[in-house]
Amino acid sequence: KAGVTQTPRYLIKTRGQQVTLSCSPISGHRSVSWYQQTPGQGLQFLFEYFSETQRNKGNFPGRFSGRQFSNSRSEMNVSTLELGDSALYLCASSLAAGGPDTQYFGPGTRLTVL
Amino acid sequence: DQQVKQNSPSLSVQEGRISILNCDYTNSMFDYFLWYKKYPAEGPTFLISISSIKDKNEDGRFTVFLNKSAKHLSLHIVPSQPGDSAVYFCAASELKLIFGQGTTLQVKP
């Protein structure tokens, strides 16, 4: 069974631009969560989608948004990029939403904002 | 406010010895805890988990201990191997996963 895939793997943008990241979950998984990883901060939860609906949201500004499609693929968008948005963005998929169901992570998208 | 904390950014042990990674949490409503391992340029991979109704769970060389009264969990790796060198994240579940900052484990041959 194929794992979680994320595209692109690396991205370089400049301040003020916007970016869209994509995540394809494991086949059969309907929940997709997004995380931001920065040095010393661990993984910060961004949001979770299940059956095309946002089920949970972390403490990030409205510049960070996401959506999920009917095939469970998900995208996250960051508008008006800031230098502090440079991070590894990880998505994870699981069978169910919320709770202890094991999440399986993709390799991440490394975003650099110049 | 960091609800899940890993206070040791790094740990170095000799091959064959025990590695003990620690994690503290503040929210008594957490009902499930997980450990993930992360190699560079890869996403975290699930290692082991424990329900709040248990105090120990074993899987091969990996054992997780949960002390609810102290709001503390630990991961024991015995014996440690060089391939265990990675960043280890603990996570707690309450509708979503909340991760600690991670501990970098280095196992020296």
C-alpha cells in the first residue's frame, strides 16, 4: 500500500507570495492533518480534515487555510508569506478523525521564505 | 502554552545500553499517548503507544511507561542500536495530537 505523498518536496518563495501544498493520504484513509515543524518547536498542529470538512484547527493565523477533496486529497494554502513561515510542513493521514487513531506521516514539504 | 514537553533536546548513549527518553504533560484529559521517530528528510513514523488506562506497553526493544499521577511518560529502548539514532517525539491525544519538541537520540557504536 502506498504511503502518504506530499508535493512538492521543496519550495522557495519570497515574502508576500502565496503557496499551495498538496497531500495524498494512504488509500482508504479519510482524515488528513497538517503540521508545521520548526526547530525547537516540535510539530505544531495546523488543522484536520475529514470527509471534506475541517474538524479541528490549531492556533495559526487566517493566512493558513486548507481544504479536502472528495478523494481525500488535501491542500493547504499560505497567503502573504512571512519569513517565519519557513518550516517543514507535514501531513498525516488516518482512518478516523480526532482521537488516538495512529497517524501516518508523509515526508513533508520544506518551505523556505526569502 | 506547551501542553506536552520534552525537556531534554538531546541524549547520547553507547550501543547496547539503555536509552530513556522523557516526556511531561499538563492536561489530565489526555487519553492516549504515542511516540514517533523521525529521521532527517523523512516524516515521523509511529513507534509505540499507550492508553491512559495502562501504565506500561512493550513492543520488542521498546517500552513506554506512563505515570498518570506525575503526568509523565518515558520511552525505554533496550538495547540501543546505532540505527535508533533519530529525533523522538512524544504526542498526546485529545481530539487531536499534540506533540512535544522532540529529543535527538544519538547511539554511539
